[in-house]
Amino acid sequence: MTEAAAPRVPGTPCWVSLMVHGMAATQEFYGALFGWEFRPGPQQLGPYVRALLDGKEVAGIGLLPPDRQLPIAWTPYLASDDVDTTAESVRHCGGTVGVGPLDAGEAGRMAVASDPTGAVFGIWQAAGHLGMALTGVPGAVSWNELVTRETVSVAKFYQAVFGYTEEAVVSADFDSLTLHLEGRPVASVLGVGHALPRDRGPHWMTYFEVADVDEAVERVADLGGHVVKPARDGAHGRVATVADPEGAQFAVVSSPDPATDQG
């Protein structure tokens, strides 16, 4: 479990946000699934709420403007000391800045960008709002993974913009690498080649920790969501890919207990 009380090292995933058409129904879904409660604000981009777990902020949900035909997807925000400079770097390195940089009230300054392959991510310069106050516990974000065609060229973009070092995951079966900051793993990149869904393209996948993956999958279906990839055991624990009623996909994972995990 990690509790954060200080601004993150630039490049660290520090927040996740979901923009939807039906906020009330979405809050109901995630409230029932993860035990979230909600607090309004900041409202700079329209109606927005922050999800709380045990009183600590873990995620955000906002209302999509009715005229915006954007995909409904969880978006990770990467920390920055200067969002304007980072946005300039994104453009310089072949990415696109779609929203901002702009101020989100007293909370901070933000932008939404996409890498050269089209995967969308946010950039967050913290002021009053430092980001996720809790990670790695049931109901909170556990991990972020970029799912793309191949890892090498897109990893160069993130290295150039955020200063990551990378560590290849040695495997004949997978094109995968881990992004590190200050020697610590912060995110991963998975190359899936032609297995990339045509309707999604390259995208960031948010992993939420749960106590029991199979039970969470059942609850997702009961609450009007659906299963995209059934529960399976992987290197990082038991995991399943699911979607909420509006189609936003995310993974639920039950990570091994570090005390019992011999790696």
C-alpha cells in the first residue's frame, strides 16, 4: 500500500480520470464495485467528481460534453513539474496535445496528450491536488500499462519526454518492458502486434486492485458491465479485463502478497 503526501517524481502516474456521458450511473457502478464515495470538483472542465476510498482520493470521473465524440476510457495522468514545458516536449517528440495546458482551479494545471501511436494520457502539475492518495489496496489503482503494437519506438517517446529508463522483460513470448524512475518501476509497455483491437488502437490500461478477481468479475456483470478477457493467472497475480456499462475498459488484479511472493 502506498499513501502519497508529496508531489510525485515527474513521469510517475499520479491520477486516473474517466470522462463519461452518464455520471450518476457511472458513480453507482464504481461505488458498488469498489466501495467509492464521491466529492464534487474541480469543475473547470464541466461537472467532475473525485472518488474517495476511506476518505482518500483515488480517481476522478467527469462529464463528457454532449458534442464530443471521444472514446470512453480511463486515462492515466503523469506527474510534471511544469506542464507547459512537458506539453512542448510532447509535441517536439511527435505526440499531440489535445486539451490544455490549462488551470484546474486551485487543484493544479493539466493537459491531455497522445503519444505518436495515438494512446491518450494526461499530464498533471500538482498544486492543491497531489493526485492519488492511496494505491495498491482493493478499490485503488495498482498499475498502469501501455498496450501498443511494439514497444521499442514508443518507449523512446516516453523516455524522451519523461526521462524513464527501461528494462526489457526477457521472454520469447512477449514484447514487454517496464518503465523506471529513480530505479523504481512505475508503468509497463506491452507490444501485442496485430492482436491490438482495431476499435481501440494503442491505449493505456488502468489496473485496479481487488481482493478477489473472480468475485469482482461476477459483480461487474451483475452491475451491467461485461467481461472482455476472463480471469487468468499471470506474472503479476490473477487478472481480468472488464468494461463498465459505458464501455470503458479496465483491468482488475489481485496482486500476490509481497510477504509470500518469492518472485
